[in-house]
Amino acid sequence: MNAVPDAPERSERSVAHHPEPEGHYMSKGSLGVMGTSSRMARERAMGTNGGVIEFISEGGFGSEANIRLELRTEFPGIGGTIITREGVASALREEFNRFPKAGHCMFLRHTIIKKLEDHFYRTGVYKFAHIPRPLGSISRTGEHPYEAYIYEWAFGTEGFPWYRVDRYGNAIVVRLRDWDKFVANFDQTGIYLGRDCTTSEDARISQNIIHQYPKPIGDGSEMSSLWKRIDFGFASITIDFERLSRFLHDNREALIKTLRSERYEMVLLAVQYLTDRDSMKEIDIGRLEVLIGEYRRSSLTHYAMGFDPTITPVYFGARTESLI
């Protein structure tokens, strides 16, 4: 039986309702985008490096950020701008809190979670990935500060019930496949993804879980494993970095075996950057930028690979972002 997720700590979370793209349901809630600056809200057909950035729709809003659904072939970020030949349905999360490097920090939080999930499903904990891929980030200071990051759009619907009434009138907990294993395995790393997964208005209704097939299966008390967890902001999830560091240390060999040494090093450096950036050597920050760039290129190559293997699906454009 599923453990029912914790209730949200913030009650002001709201949702912007917009027409859904034909043929798909759009994820909402903390994925949202409302109130963007006029500079960034303009419709764009071409990015600064020649790639396509096509606005599709607003996506809703939460207490920390807004989100736009975009079709992109241009992905700015740590390690360089990446241009793909195939468009990728992407979420652009625009942060309300525009402290310097906020967009990059959100990207790093998401990346750590994604790589740990890669370890979990590659070792057979579950078979369907439940974390969208992070793809890029933006950090601008000056007169018009702007902080955002980009990740794979999660198609589906939000808001399935955690409880149902059976034919006898009894309330039963709905079992979401993989949920207990997903939450338990992340809990042992110090990353608590079971938080903020019910609405503040009704704790029986889910949020921040986007389901691709939002219908009960079996006897009606179960939902399939075709879901994604979204929103890795500070108000939605908690990361105990001390516990996370212990997990990375204690499971070093297993993590290197499943993720490769470069990805393990990337995660270690990302944790150090998020917890003690001021004491990091510039050479280590530079190394992190290189590793992130390689990881982003690998992610987008995997996502956007075409049918012709002789055509390179991604390449680097101008380098516009830095962690320093």
C-alpha cells in the first residue's frame, strides 16, 4: 500500500489554467509561467545562436516560479549553448527569486536528483524513469536580472486522487506504482521527494506528479507507473546535503559502476558548489563546467537523435553561461 504523501507546507500555491495543446494534457501547478518580464515574454522564433525557440503555451505558476512550454533547438547552459537538429518540448522555469546563479543552482539540484535516479533504475529498483531530464540554465545580472533553467517537458495531467471510494462506500488508498520505492530510495540519500505532493485545498488530490495515463487500472485502486515527479524548488523538496554526501561516499563504487566516474565526479562537485561555493577552487568550478557540458550534450544527443546516424544531432554554440 502506498504511503500518502506529506501535505504541502505552503498554502499559497496556485495554478494558472490555460487551454491545453490539442492531443495532449499539460502539466500545471509548480510547472507554471505567469508574469514574465516583457523582454522575455515576447514570442521568439530564433535564438541568439541560430536555434529555434518557439513559445507554445503558458503552463501555470507556483510560489517560486513560472513556466513556459516551448519547442526548442537551442539550449543555453553551463558548458556552452547546445543546438539540436530536432526540436525538444521543453519547460522554461523562470525563478521569482533572482539571486545570482539561481538558475544554475536549480539546474544542479535537478541534475543531482536525475543522476541518482539513473542509478536507481539501472540497478532495477524500478523500470520507468520518473524524473524529467534537465537540459540547460540561464543566469543574467545587471539592470534586468533573469534566472531560469530548462528541462524536459512532462506531458500528462496533474491531480489524480490519492483516495477512492469502493463499492461498499469505504475510502481506500490508491496505490501509485513505484511511488513507495521511489520515495524510500531518495529518502536514504537525504532528498525528500514525498513532500508537496498533495494540494493545499484537498490533501486527497495529488500535485507535482504528472501522470501520462491518468486512469485507474485493475480494480480501480491502482495507478500505473507512467508518471513524472516535477518541481525541485526549495519550497517543494528538502535536500539534507550532509546525508547526501554520506550516501555518495558510502556508495562510491556502486555509483561509479552504474553512472561512470565522470558522472560521479560531476555529482560530487555539484554538491560542493551548492553547499560551499565560496571555498571552491576556480579549477574545480571549471572542471564542473566541463563535466556539466558533456552531460548536457549526452542528454540532448540521446533525446534528439535522428534516424541518420551519420548526422551529428547536437553541437555547441557560443558559451554564454558560467558558474563563476
